[in-house]
Amino acid sequence: MAEEQTLSPGDAAQAGEQQCIFCHIAAGRVAAKKVYEDDKVACVLDINPANPGHVLIVPKQHYVIMPQIPEDVLQHIGMVAKGVSHAQLRALKAQGTNIFVANGVSAGQRAQHFMMHVIPRMEGDQIAFAMPERAMNAADVKKAQQVLKKALAKAMGLKVADEPESHDEEQTPHEEKKTAEKKKEAVTEKPSPKETAKKQQPAKQGANLDDIARLLGGR
Amino acid sequence: MSCAICDLVKAKQGLLFEDEQMVIVLAPKPATAGHIWLVPKQHAAILEQIPDFVIGKLFDKANKVSIAVFETLGAEGTNILVNNGIAAGQTTNHCIVNVLPRRENDGLNFQWQTKQLSEEEMSTIELKLKDECKNIGAFEKEKPKPKEAPKPEEVKAAQDEVNYLIEQLKRIP
């Protein structure tokens, strides 16, 4: 196949898709051991399995990272994962399954196409998905809870207005203490003007996601 | 037998989000900073016991949690992990979806040693799994939704609409 060496920036994204092996696999243009397929996903055996029967759930549409995937597709992937897990337990007599997503380079994502792993497990198979348990002090928990609650509501497109201290940013004497607390928080997390903006327009995806996608593309 | 996770759901300790099907909480003993649990409210020991649409929602919300984590905790990635069954490392008696914020050199390693299988072994597995995977597809959709939120006005409106359509049908000679 003779491909052009120079690409206009507009073509670059498309070229990425054309070169994506998982797009080819999902579309059936590259041979793979497909165990399930529907209009949204293809499930194939990983050629480098952690265990025999390791399945990759690959969306047919090209998504680099998870945040790009629409809600309905992601829900579908989840439901298919349950089905695949069930099939592994029954057909392969697996004793357990791991459902695993590496979302971003630092999470171990290698391919430039989102996929979900479903790995059949047997006792003593030496695969390490054990999570260490670390103690957290109460102050950190509280702080993380505050920050994450807000960010999660934003990510879900919910209103953040029910926060008790979020009514006014102006510093009146009796509110001084609250604002000071808030400032402390703001220093570690993000500048407070941004927070005000966030309250006014909730459901908007941050630009950070593009950065993460770029990070992945850079490798 | 009582379930520690069901108790946690009720106590809402470290609660970040709650709806009819699930709670999202900070993991009591986090593996990484900002480790979050998505817990189905209805007790289910393993994944297979959770209704399909709830699982769909759990994974969708896991994505939203990841987005929130990217934007606030300076995480560069997340792992979404379900340890389903004791052999898979499940330590609780209640199925949980984990979201683990990841940073470079955070000491966590989920890389696995790959196994080499012969073409024959792969083909045998393919056949076995393919056969069982035929059962995938009849997903339990979220039919409870209209039932769950039966706001009298909405129900009435829906009925009116149906009646209207029926009336329209009757009109056709």
C-alpha cells in the first residue's frame, strides 16, 4: 500500500485511525480470534495473554482514552464484560475474573485504542492484581472528599450549588474564617477564580483530557 | 450474615456520590491516593449477581470518577479494576469497582507476565468461549427506571400520550 509521506494536520487524526491495529481487528480486517461481536464492540483473545482465555473488549469506534467514550457505549462495554466474565467462569472453569482498564500511559495503557481486559483467574496463577492497603488520616480523607465530591458532580453534569459554603465568594467579616479555609484548599488544588467559573457552567469537559490523550499519542 | 460493605454503604462514610443503584466512596484503605470504590447498593458477592444495567452504570460512573480524578488530583491515569472472586484477589464479600488514580513511579504495578500458547490451545479456547459468549446480548435493560421514579404527573402524562395515540389510531378508517 503506497501511503503519502506528508500529511496535512487534518489528515493526521484520520491516519492514526487507519494505522490503528485494534480498529483493523475490530472491523475484521486483521485476523483475530473473535469470541463475541456486536455493532458496538468486538471481543478477541489477547495474543499475549496473562492467562489462557484473556479477552480484550475493543470498541469498534476509535477512542484513544476512556473519557472520549460516550455513555451508552461505555455502559454497553460494561455489560459485555459481565457476559465475557460469566463465559470464562463457565467455559474455562475459571475460579475468578479480573476486569481491568489501563486508562492513560501512567496506568499502563500501551495501545492507542481503548480496550477493556477480562482475565480468567485460577488459584495460584501468580498474577498480581492485589491492592496494597494504606492508612489515611482523617484530615486527608475529609479534604479529598470535599474536592472529589465537587469534581465528580461536575464530571456528571450535576449542579454543585448544594454545597453549603458555595453561595458567595465575597469576603465579609463573619465569613473570613470559611474563606481562609477555602483559600488553603485552593492553593493545593486550583485557583479560586476557576472554581467560581466551574459553578456557573457545570457540565463541560476539561481540556486536561486532551492533554492526556496527547500524552498517550506522544509515546 | 452481615456484610461490612453493605454497612459502609449505609454509613456513607467518605461518600462522594449516591444514586438509586450505587454509592461512590473513598476507599477506606486506599492503594493509591484518591482510590475510589463504586459499590452497588444491592448486595452482590460477585459481578455475575449484579444486574446488567447496573454494571453498565458502574463502568460509566467509573469513567466520570476518572475524569474527576484527572482534573483534581493531578493523576495522569487511572486503573479501573474489578477483582471478581477470591482467586482474582477479591477481599470483600461484596463486589466493588475500584478506580485507582495513577502517577508515574507510584509503586503500583499491575503488569502481568504474558503466557505463550500454541495455536491449537488458542483455537480450543476460542471455540469454548465463543460458544458460551453466544449468550451475551439479551441485556437486562433498565426497565425499572420508569417504575423507580413514578412521579404522578409524569405517569399521567405518559398515559395521556398513549391514549392520544390510541385515539389517533381509532380515527383511521
